Amino acid sequence: MTESAKSARPVIALAMGDPAGISPELTARIIALDDVKAAAHLVVIGDRRILDEGAKAAGLTLDLEPATLETFQQASGERHVFIDLGHLDPADVTRGEATLAGGTFATTNFRTALQLADEGKAQAVCFTPFNKKAMRYAYPGYDDEIRFVADVIGFSGKVREFNVLEKVWNARVTSHIPLKDVAAALSVEAILAEIELTATCLRNAGYDDPKIAVAGLNPHAGDGGSFGMEEIDIIEPAVAAAKARGFNVEGPFPADTVFLRALKDGFQAVMTMYHDQGQIAMKLMGFDKGVTMMGGLPFPLCTPAHGTAYDIAGKGIADVGASREALLLAARMAKKAAALSTAA
Ligand SMILES: NC(=O)C1=CN([C@@H]2O[C@H](COP(=O)(O)OP(=O)(O)OC[C@H]3O[C@@H](n4cnc5c(N)ncnc54)[C@H](O)[C@@H]3O)[C@@H](O)[C@H]2O)C=CC1
Ligand SMILES: NCC(=O)COP(=O)(O)O
């Protein structure tokens, strides 16, 4: 890519996701978006035959620059780049089914994208949806993306998923664990660490003085200890400790109204205690725009908040809105990171 094109737009490595779902058509739709093109230079990693199937489903003809891992940095930047790993024949894809072949395809693409970012050859990574069952076939230790990323790039710092809508973010203290284990996983230290990471990620995304609302765990935030003690014993002390450290944080608020309060009172993020406490609200507020962002890594990592949608795969009706937001958020964060490192 030419120097002027490079400085204007971050390079985003886009890994094609699960081939049995909507990932191929979403990848094609992302490549065709003008605002994504204006915001980022994409290096798409996958198999051209799978992408072409997606383009066909989406009714698109794609104009991509073919390149290899060795040559893509010399690309002009006029067109997005496609790195064809040639590793999956469409004949081996069973649409709507989680398979080892699908998981191998997606983990290989993801690993390659992560390595590019780790080597500084891309400033951010995005992916179209993975299916966790398929990922586990290919990589048995695959609890979720966080564990995989940590394994691939050898990162041991704190990383967490955030769900992002323009109007509000959702951070969570626990994530992919059984609901029965949530209460035992809460501690003052865990909540404090999440607040700190959330504030940092919000600042990295351009919110200079982030304000965070913390949800309770129990109905009505425990109602003074009537329905559980976690608020009194853990969450309130964590919020007090965070305030003492200078964070703009309030709570615990009852979880059933905390998002209403956040929107009304201008909180940039709601911290929930477990996955679906936030996800239900976020997906109702903006399923077609929701982004999952892995915060705490050395580079932005974003994906749509929805999944592989096996039920509509190949029908050409998958909405690209959330993927578009994922790419645009990653581009914004990459530009902000570049500006901060230039200023330092
Ligand atoms: N970005 C990612 O990699 C994500 C992956 N997943 C994974 O996806 C798999 C399936 O997850 P589910 O819980 O079934 O949720 P899902 O989001 O795949 O599907 C839920 C419903 O939403 C619809 N839907 C999803 N995306 C859509 C789109 N772009 N346009 C139109 N309709 C859409 C589906 O057709 C389905 O009816 C799981 O393995 C899960 O872990 C889930 C969330 C995010
Ligand atoms: N692949 C990203 C992902 O699955 C996000 O999962 P979740 O945050 O919706 O559980």
C-alpha cells in the first residue's frame, strides 16, 4: 500500500468466520461497503471459493486485489486485499452444521489475522461470526475468542468482551461461565478490575471521561439484603473503592432498569454481573448494530454481536449492519491508538 493510503486508513485483518453460516455472505457485504472502504484498508483472509459463494448469495461481484502473506504489504491500497489460503473446498461445507472442517477454516483464518496484528502488519482484527462448537472441534481448548487469542499471541493481560452500541456499552464481570457459578465468581477485586478495564477501553474509543453504571446481581439489587447479599458484601464496596480511585462510577442499580437509567442519565457503559444480564438488553436495543469488542489486547478486535445464524445461511438475507459497525469501531480505535502513540 502507498504511504499516503497507509497513513489515512488503518489496515484491518478481516478473518472469514464459520463457512456453514452467514459469514461468507457477510464478508462479501462488508467488502462492498463504501463507508468501510473509506475508513479502513481490509486484508481479508479466507478461501476465495468460499467468499465467492457468499458473494453469490449476497448478489455481489467483488473487486479485490489478490495477494499473499508475503506480498500484501506492497498492495496499492486502492482495493481491499484478499489472501486466499486455499484451504476449504465449498464441496466440503455442510451449510447449517458445525463441523471440524468449518472450525479448521475459521481458526486458521483467525490465527493468521491475529499474527498479522501481533507483527504490526495490521492495526486491528475483525472477524465474521464463528461457531463455538465448530471452533472447539478444531481447537479443543476453545472456550471463547479470548482464550484463543491469548494462546495465539501469547498475551497474558486482562481481556474482556464488551458489547458496544453507539448509545451505550455493556461490560460484564463474568462471561462464558455457567449461570450457577456466577455469584461465586464475583469479588471486589474482579469488579474493580473490570471497571478499570472498561474505563480504559472507553477512553481508547474516544470517551474522555467515561461514566459507568454498575448493575446488581439479585432482583431489585437485593432489596437491602432481602434477596441476596452480593450487593452489600461485594458490589457496593467495589463501587466505593472504584470511586476512591477516581472512576466515575455509580451503583449497584437494579439490573432490570439499569439500562433505562444509563440512557436517561448519560452513562457510557453499564457493567453487568453476567452475560445475559446485559446481552438481552443490548440485543433488544440494537441487534442490527451491536458489536462485540475484545478489550485489553494490544490491538482492537471486533466482531458483530450476533452469531452464525445457521437458519438463514446462504439465503442472502443476512443483515450487514452489525458487521459494518464492528469494522467502523475497529477502524476508529486503531486510529485513536495511532494518534495516542504519535503523541506519546
Ligand atoms: N461474532 C461471533 O463470532 C458470534 C458468534 N456467536 C456464535 O454463533 C453461534 C449461534 O449463536 P445463536 O445464539 O444461535 O445466535 P445467532 O445470532 O446466530 O442467531 C439468533 C437469531 O438471530 C438471527 N440473526 C443473527 N444474525 C443475523 C443477521 N446478521 N441478519 C439477520 N438475522 C440474523 C438468526 O437467524 C437467528 O434467528 C453460537 O456458536 C455462538 O457462540 C454468537 C455471537 C457472536
Ligand atoms: N465470537 C464472538 C462471540 O461469540 C461473542 O460472544 P458473546 O459475547 O455474544 O457471548
